[in-house]
Amino acid sequence: MWTLFGRIFTFSWTDFFGNMYISRERMVKWQVRAFILVFLIEATVSQIRYSVPEEMRKNSFVGNVAEDLGVDAKRLKSGDARIVSGDSSEYIRLDVDKGILVVGERIDREQLCGFSFEIILENPIELHRVTVEILDVNDHEPAFKNKMIDLEISESATIGSHFDLESAYDPDSGSNGLQNYILSPNDHFVLKQTSNADGIKFAVMILQKPLDRELNPRVSLKLIAVDGGTPQRSGTVNIEISVLDVNDNAPVFNQSLYKATVVENSPIGTYITTVNASDADSGSHGAVAYSFSNVKGKSTETFEIDSLTGRITVIGNIDYEKDKKYEIRVIAKDKGGLSDASKIIIEVIDINDNPPITNIMSFSSLISEDVPPGTTVAVFNVKDADSERNGQITCSVDSSLPFKVQSSLTDYYNLLSDVPFDRETIPEYNISITVIDSGSPPLSTKAYLQLKISDVNDNAPVFKSQEYSAFIVENNKPGVSIFSISAHDSDWKQNARISYFLEDKDVSGSAISTYVSVNANSGVIHAVHSFDYEQIKQLSFIVKAQDGGTPPLSTTVIVNVAVADTESRKRTAPR
């Protein structure tokens, strides 16, 4: 892992993807660039970015993630590297054997402009965020909603009168998207093109020569929408104009821009606002009909306008997390075909309707008691679909527990140990992570973890006494039990398994083991042969208690054995 903070490394290479069937089997050459920003925290964290074209085949190469992150490809396999999050993670696949990312499923930029996901490795924990930008391919032509545009225009329409036309829609983006409109050559109209704040292009016909119903009761034109891709694509719609008798005035909106708000989750039928246009003509020529122009997105599925009153209401689901604002072009047209256009911007107001969602990405359910404070125990991700305060979250653990939460990448947090562990005091912890947002009222969720502390051989066996005394009557039978010692070890399993041994010592020129023995498992001391009071009256030796840890720990104790004289016992015995 690189340790250059804040430095950006740029890699570029060229790959060829032939026969993509995007532009009549034209072979397309793409450059894929990866921009890597690497930085370090308690658990290793980095970010990497790739740009790839849409419509790539399954298993196409995306990037050498091992090389770009500066890690050995073998580390990906040994660390159980995996993609752990991302709503669009099915579009990408990690080949841990080769250390590369490949396309998992066909990607359509018109449905997905880009996505991010995380790659996590274990032992030690590493978290890497990968962002994939999808580059547009010119795989769509501009298209009109209807096959024909029918207009009714009065022969009295004045030079300079404007007639709004239906817009075309091209799901491609940038230069591959809709760029221009072309009107078929004619004597009466010229074309003007305008764009709104979202970049949607509209076509408006402007009358440059008066119409004459007696000479030409109908006028047929073609409107062509073209994009800027290579090769260029286009879409065409027929315009049929019926020339009507006198209609002097066009409708005029009382506002060029309307603004309104709506609360998300508003029920169907909720009133938004009313637009209004007036027409100075009388009779049917003064009657105005309202409609939405051909709009991009889901506006027409969410709102409707009453053609007679201009009243706009809700007809679909409003979700702030999907659409924060709607911009709709409104047309007012009279019976003579004259029209005016206005725009309405509807801002969606967020409510706190989404609780935080917590996902545990990595968790070491068993951790050694000798790890230092600050060790990463778990990595978790928190997402709140709400916005601003409703989406601002706070993570915490019970203050009585020896853990703390530390922020990592955006929406990622590390659960860290805060003090040294001692398995002999507390062998396991039940951890509750609370995530709460800042909405009113706040919404919260909890995640539960059970952490077990594994033992380290940090306790030596302990005897109840530092010295033991016992006696044996002379002339005993060999193998008889003299005394039993016992030690205790606070560690666990193998680390607490005690064995007993005699320390080497000579007694009257002979090894202590020729006089006594100790059972390694039970600690029972036995006489090896028969004692003679006249030869030895007292025997002192050392017994060692040793555990089974690595390395082993031990403790010793002194054992004094007095040999009792049988003649003395006879003389003192009661008659």
C-alpha cells in the first residue's frame, strides 16, 4: 500500500472491443483511465476510479485492481477479497485469481450513468472504494413521442407568430444526444431552437410569410431531430397544418415561470398550482387548451394538467430520493393553432421517511485478548436515503463497552477496540451499534454483534501455598501415595492444562526421582521405595507446575516430607 498522502496516480491504457454492433459492426477503440487516490487510516482505506464504455460484453476487462492498488494479486486471494456493497454490483465481477475487474452484465448508460462499490480484504482489514463511470455510446437515435404533429393555424396569423412543436427525446448523453432540429424547406416557416436549464432542446416554428387558406388549405412539413454522434443518427416526424379562418391573437401566459413545491409521498390528487393564459380573441378562437410538452423523465407519470383549467395535480408516486425537482414545459394553444409556452419548476420537499440502514461488511467474531487498543473489530456501512438533516446520521455504542466508532470512507465506519482486553475477566461482549438520523422525529436502527475474546497464555499456574508439608511412616510399601498438590491456571483450554514435574535434585548422592515421583496429570506424589527412618528423616524437593501454552508458563513449590520412626510410634503408643 502506498503511503503518499493526497497524491493522485494516473494510469492509462488502450483496449479494443470489436464487433460491438453499436454502429453497424464498427470496431470501436476506447481508452480506459483509472484515477487513484490513496490514503491511510487505522484500517487501510483507498479509492480508485475507472471509466468504461457502455455495451461492453460480459467478462470484458475493466481494470487491474491489484496493480492499481499496489497489492500482490495473491493478497486478494489470501485476504478473501470480495465486493461487499453497491446497488449495481451485478454489473462488475472481481477475478481474484488474476487480480482484475471484469464486466458482469451488459451495462446501458441510459439506465446507469455510473456506480460505486467496495472491495474488502481480511487479515488485516482493507477497504477499497471503486467508482465506475459509464461512457456513452451513440446507440439511440432521437425519437418523437407521436408519429405526426397536427396543427391548426389561422390564415390571419401575423408574421413572427410562434408555434411550439413536440420535442424529440434521445436517451444518449453529451454529443451523442439530441443536438439540433431541421425543418423541411418551405415558404412559410423558419425554425428556432431553444433549450431549458436541463439541456432539453425545443423547436419553435416562426411564421415568415402569411398563410392563404384559399390557395393552400393544408401545409405538410417534416421536422428532423439529429444527434452529434458518429455516425450521426436522426428521427423524423411529419407536421400537418390545417389553415383556418381568421384568428387574430395568440394565448399569453401571465407568468413565464411558475414555481411550486410538493411534499414527497403526497397522495394522488394533491393540488400543485394552476397556470393561466389569456387569449384576446372571442368565441372558440379565444378558448385555450393546456398541455405538457414532451418532457424527459417521469414528469408526465407523476403530474397531470387539466386541459381546460390549467390546474396541475399529482397522479403518481413522489419520492424525494428518486427525483428532487421536476421541470415541465407547459403549452397553451387556442383553437386557431396559436400557442404560448411557459415553464413550471416543482421542488420536492423531503420528509424523514427512511431509517438508516446498517450493513456489516467485515467482522472478526473472535479476537485475541492481546490485540492493542485501536484494533479494527468490524467495518460497517450506513446509508440513509433521506437528505440534509434527515439523512445525517450518528453512530454510537454503549459507553460501558470498551469500543468506539470511527468514520472511514463516506458512509463507512470502523468499530475499534478502546482498551486492552482480558479474557479472564470478560470472555465475550454483546455489542449493540445504534445508528440514528437527525430528522424530526429521528429514526434509528441497531446492529448487534457478539465478539468472543480468544485466550493468550498470560497467566502462570498458581499454588494455594508456597510450601507444603507431609509425612510418611517408614517401611512403607513402594508406590504408596504420600501427598497430593494442585495448582490453578486462569487461562483457557490448552493454556490452562497443567502438568507436574519434579525439579532435579540429589539426595545422599542419589537423584530425587529415586525417592519420590509425581503424577504429571494429577499432582499426586508417590514413594518410589520403602523409607528407613535411621537413613533419612526428612526429604525436601521442588515440584514444578507447567501449563500447555506457547511458550509455556510455570510455577514451583517446595514440598517437605517427614519420615516417621515406627519404633518411636510404638514407644509413644498408649498401653
